[in-house]
Amino acid sequence: MINNNINFFEKRDFGEIIGVSFNFIFEERKILGKALLLYVFPMFLLTLIIQHYFPTTATTDPPVLEDVNYSRLFLSYLLQFASNVLAYSVIGSYIKLYIRKGSGNFSIEDVWSNTLQILGKIALIQVAVGLMLVFGLIVFVIPGIFIAVATIFAHFIVIFEDEYTTNAIKKSFYLVKNNWWVTFGFIIVLLIVIIFISVIFSSLYEFLPIAMQTGTNSIIFSVLVSMLSLILMTFYQTGISLLYFKFSEEKDHGLLLNRILEINEIEEEEEENRFTENNESTENNTEDENDRFKPED
């Protein structure tokens, strides 16, 4: 049964989606915040530290190709990729559980369990979409931009509809069809909000005296930047997910909700079967132990 405070299937305009995204983060700050800090933040912080303290190029001005440290560059991209995949998986898992069970009716352990189930699929869809983007950008910049927008919902389709890579990409193209400019405009609006918040935060740091921008204060600022990046990514992903549900309702007329309910019933049945099997296994082990120590006649 769908039982949640925010109806993700409700049709909303841009302003309402942005407001609901912030509202969702604020209302779910306790459990969602714990999940993000515990499972995603360490990877974000590690990525930031590696990129900041181990630059991929030498300090020559201007930098030349020979100065690029390719091993560090590869490590930096790998960590960034892992951070994004982990963040997408945790945020998507949280929204999925929120829709299925309602606010406050699941734990961060449930979020992590669901994350582990989809982590490989999300990594695969990100690689596939990334290759498509690279190909589009090599051919010409405009195809790359078109593909980036057209595949924006692919990882959500994997999470909410349990689809695999090819079907998820096809479904994303289907949802964006005739909605490309609307989707592109919404992404721009989200990015403007994110950039605006980031500039304000950076400006506050710039106003500090030079002496306070070094040493421990610099490390503290790096930590705060990682936390802000994670919050803004959550805001962005929540907004995109709301647009995904909006387009799905408009094009499929409630089929997505039925699909999620079907998947929910299947997963609950599988959980009950696993619980029953575990109980039966425990009972059998207990009986075997009792028989072992039972005195012989």
C-alpha cells in the first residue's frame, strides 16, 4: 500500500517540484541524512581530498599535456564515478522505500540492503550512458547534449521499474520524447539553483581572513563542501525523480504506479519466503542439536 506524506505521482509545475524537493529533504533529514552520511559521505570526502591534495597536473602555467599524471587522473575519475553511482543508488533506494512504505516506516539498514541490490545495475547504466555521451560529443556537441537529456531518467527506471540497461534507456527516450525542451529547461533551472547556493557558500568562505583559510580551517571547509555537494545532489536527484513520475503518469496513465505495486508485492513475498526459510533452518538446527545431546536408551 502506498502510504507517504509527499505524493511523488502528483502532477506539478517546475516551481512546485523545486519546492517539494527541498521539502522532502527537510522532512526526511534524520533518516535520509544518516543514510547519506554513513554510506555516501565517506566516498565523497575521499574523492574531494584526492582531487584537492593530489592534482592531476603540474603547477606549470599554462599546463601542458606532458604534465598530466594519468594514474592520478584515472583514480580521480574512478572515485568520482563510484561516488556518483553510490549516491544515485542510495538516494533512489530511499525514495523507493519512501513510496513503498511511507515516511518513518523503514530504517537505514533497509536503504543499504536495497542499495546493494541495485548497485551493479546503476553502475552498468552509468557506463552505458557515459559511452553514449562520449560518442555523441565526439560526433558533434549537440548529439551529446541531446543524449544527456534523453537518458536522464534511465537510472530511475532501473530503480523503480526493475528494468535492465537497454530497456531503461529505451524507456527514458520514450518519456523524454515530445518533452525534450521541457526536460532540458527543468535541468537548467535545477542547475541554476544549485550554482546559486554554491556561489553563496563559497562567497562566505572568501570573506574570511586569509589566515583563517589555511590549515585546519581549510580541512573543515573541504568537509563542509562535501556535505553541501551531497545535499545538492540529493536535491537534484529528487527533482529529476519527480519529473520522471510526472511524465510517466502523463504518458502511461497510472501504469507506473501499478508496476511499482506489483514489484512491491513480489519483493515482500520473497522477503517472507526468506524469513520462513531462515526460521525453518533454525528450527531444524535446534532439533539436530537436541538429538545429538539426547541420552541413548
